[in-house]
Amino acid sequence: MDTQTVMADNGVNVEALLGAREALTQAPEAARFNWRARCEWVRGTHARTSIDGFFGLGEEQRHKLTHRVDTDHPELFASEDHGATPVEIVLAGLAGCLTAGIAAVAQNRNIQLHSVKATLEAGMDLQGILGIDSDVRNGFDGVKVTYTIDADASREEIEALVAQSQKRSAVFDIFTNPTDVSVVVA
């Protein structure tokens, strides 16, 4: 009886990722990347950010297209709601990074995904931002990520996918570890 091994196809080129990992192990200076975004105020609380280039692998790189992200605040904040709030965009970044990691790890472990859905919730007390109470933090007081994953895998294997994604996620690291940020006026 012939047995065929069915390979998972989650749309992730694991061979290329593993090849990049090997190449960067041999040339660690090429692993230094510099990500950039340019933001321009439009009107009110509406701003538009453009993302088109970055530095990596020792030279300037370009995206295929310039990506644009509009941010604003909802009408209940006396704004015009031309985009998601900046904090919602931050949640989208976390969701996207963790979900990409799940797909990559699943592909590497030959686990076929059928659906991956994340719901993110973050609490915030606006008394800090509005200057009502200086003891209240301006940012999130916590973030909860809930995954619903349908895959050809056991619950334990799915939990291991999510754990490995967290371990390797740049955005999860940004959320959970202090990051130096300098703001200057040119």
C-alpha cells in the first residue's frame, strides 16, 4: 500500500524563510533592519501615514506599492472618523504579526490551517490622555488576544503554534518589553 505524505499549504514559503535564517546566521550584519513610516497631518485629528521603503540586507529596499494608513478619532471625540484610531492600528499590528507567525510555524510543522481568527481587546482609561488624572496611564492597561483556529492539529499542537508565534513576534516583543523612543523636532 502506497502512503503519500500530504504537505500543508498555508501559503508560506518556509524554505525561503529557513534559507534567509541560514544566510543571516552567516552574515549577522545584514540582519539589521530599519523600518520607516512618514506621517502627515491632514486636518483635525486626521493623519495619513505612508510606508514605502526600509533598510535591510545591507541596502535600501522598497515595497511593491506605497502603503497608506489613515488614522483619526471617532465622532464621539468631536472628530470626523476618517480612519481607525492610532491605538486600533497598534492592535492591528499585533494581530497581524502574531497571525503571520502562526501561519509560518504551522507551515514549518506541516499543519494545515483552515481558518485563523483573532479578536483583540485593550482597556484604556481616557482620564490620562485627557489630563483629568495624571496618575492614570495614557496607554492600554492590558491587551487580550483570543484565537479561534481550525487546523488539522490537536488542541495542544494549536496552543504550541500560538506560543511559538508569541516567542518570535516582533510586535509582541514591542508590547511586552520597554522600547526606547526619542521624539525630536527638526
